[in-house]
Amino acid sequence: MTRIKEHAVEILQDIPDDKVIHVIELLKGLRGLYKQSETPVVQEVTPDSVMGICSKYANPALIHLEKEAWGEAVKEKHGIH
């Protein structure tokens, strides 16, 4: 295992067990993106900040739900109520 992966595992060990599911879902999504994109994606413009980078795709009617949306999706996927 490379040092960077060892570091990732060390960080993961510090996360409470009941919160690890969120990290796993995030990693699955990243792995899926990595597998889909064999050719590197080159951005035409480098953003000053990652905040708001996808705002041009946002549905204004749903913006007020953003803070809870990801957590609710994970709960729904895993049948947590």
C-alpha cells in the first residue's frame, strides 16, 4: 500500500463507525467517476473557488433543500429513517 493510501486509512480510522457510511458512499461515487473518465478532463477555466462551481446547473426551486439533500439520499438508499 502506498503512503498516501495508508494516510487515508489512518484518517478513516478516526471517523466514528456510524459516520463511515457517508465516506464509503463518497468513495464509491469517486471510483465510478474515475472509471468513467479514462481520458483526462481538462477544464477551460480554473475556478477561484470550488464553492458554487455547479451553480449554473442548479434548479432555483430546490436550492432551499440543498443542505439536507445528500444526507437524506444516503438515508433513503440504506433504508435509514
